[in-house]
Amino acid sequence: MGEQPIFTTRAHVFQIDPTTKKNWVPASKQAVTVSYFYDSTRNSYRIISVDGSKVIINSTITPNMTFTKTSQKFGQWADSRANTVFGLGFASEQQLAKFAEKFQEVKEAAKLARDKSQEKMETSSNNSQESGRETPSSTQASSINGTDDEKISHGGPETAALMSENDKLKTTVEQSNTNAKKLETELQTLRDSNARLVDALTESSANVEIWKKQLNTCKEESDTLREKIAELESQCEKANVEKERNSKLTVRVQELETELQDKEQELENLRKQAEIIPQLMAECESITEKLQAAEVKNKDLEDRMEGLQADIEDSQSKQGNMKGELKKFMDVLDGKIDELHEFRQGLSKLGVDN
């Protein structure tokens, strides 16, 4: 059957920079297909991704691998055999969660497959040891049967049965020797594979320590970047404040320019008026002279008014005196009239009496 895909998704693929071991290098320009493959022949699992004709991920999953979520949409794992770290950027958190769950399932399946292979290896090694123990007795039996050639040559049906059984034992011994050699070869292969796995495990452990240091470094850089981002945000806020101030200052400058234009217009008007000032000064001097002459005349008129006022007061006093004298005269006249009236009345009485 070969390898068959068991899970497929799409993501942006990254690899750790081999020189700095810190920065991510994009392995694909866009999102590509990333698939889990299961090899039923070898009982192994791999993650494979191809961008066009280029294989950008070919990672065999081992029980020692760990998939780490470094952000909401990004995850990574280390491959000691490929001597690199793969990173995947997903379009959503759900895709990342599904990929991580599948990674854990495949990791557990790889662990079970390793345990089964170790059990088979131990069983086959035990069988090879047992077959090695049985081989001397079989050879001994064949040697014993070989010393009875004279009996076999002179025997009957029992001798033929022993010969056939002896041949079967020889065939069994040869097969067991062949199986033992094969098992020894497989055991040696498994030992070499185990040694390589131990080396890979040691290397992966060392890489884990390196990656931990790199992770701490990345965290420190992330904290530094966050602080820088905070500083930049504060600077942006200050820049916004400065922009507002600049806009206000721009408006104020425009207002001042408008006022300056108005002042210049007023100054131009004043300059035009200044040209008329000599004429106005001459007119002002003539008006001043006229005003002085009017003041002199006014003073003369005031003097006359004072004289007239004095004459009026004298005439008023004289008139008052005349009014007093006239009143006295009227009083005297009234007395005289009253006397005359009385005299007329006396005359009339005398006429009546006569």
C-alpha cells in the first residue's frame, strides 16, 4: 500500500535560520498543503509539504518530538534528523488546534509502534538464543545417527524412518542456523538503529536545550519588542498631540496672516491719509487762527455781556426803586381817591339836606 495521507491542511511554512537560530525564514511564498502520511510497511508517520516541485517539509515523527503553540495561529516543532525547526502559520486558531491534536495522536501512535518493534526485537533475540541452544543437540543427534551407518545399511523400515527423520533434523538445523544468522543480522541492524536513535535522542536533547535557550532569547526579544511597541505607541500618541497642536498653530497662523493683511490694509489707508495730513495741518492752522480770532471776539462779547449785565442789574434795581415809589404813589393815590369819594358822599348828603 505504501504511504497514505491521513490528514491534510493548509498553512504558511517557515524554517529557523540555520545561521542565527533565531529568525524565521519563509519556506513558501503562500499557504501550501501540509499533510500527515502513514507508512503501513514501516509503521511510521511523516509530515510532508510540497511547494510546486520542491519538498519543503519531510519530517518523520518520533515519540520525542513536541509541537508547541507559540501564538494563537502559529506553531512549531523541532526535527533533529533534519537539524532544523519547522514553523507553521495558520489562517485560524481552529486549524492550529486540529493540527496540534493530530500531531499528538500521531506521536502516540509512533510511540506504540516503537514499543511494538522493541518487543518484536526482544522476542526475536530470545528465539535466536533458544535456536542457538537447540543446535548442538541436533548436531549431536545427527552425529549419533551418523555412527550407526552400519546399522542403517543392515536395517529395515525402522532404519529408513530414522534416515528420513535425520534428514528432517538436518534441514531444521540448517534452517535454524539460517534464521539465527538472519536474526543476528536483524539484531545488529536494530542495535545500530537503536544506537542511531540514542544519538538522535541525545542530539535532540541537546537541540532541546539550544531551543530552550533560543526560546528564552525569543521571549526576551519579544518582551523588548513589546516595550519598543509600547514606546512607539506612546510616541505615536505624542505625535498625534503634536499634530493637533500643529493644526491649531496652523489655524492660528492663518488667523494672524489674515489680521496682518488687515493691519497692512489699515497701514496703507493711514499712509494715504498721511499724505493728506499737510493739507489738514494747514487747514487746522487756519482754523486755529480763526478760532483765536473768534475767542478774541468772544472775549469782547463777554466783556460787553458783563457790561450789559451790569446795566441790566442797575436798570432792574432802578426799576425796583421805581416800582416801590410807584406803589407808594398808588397808595397815596388810593387814599386820595378814598378821601375824594368820601368828600363826594358828603357833598351829596349836603345836597339832599338842602
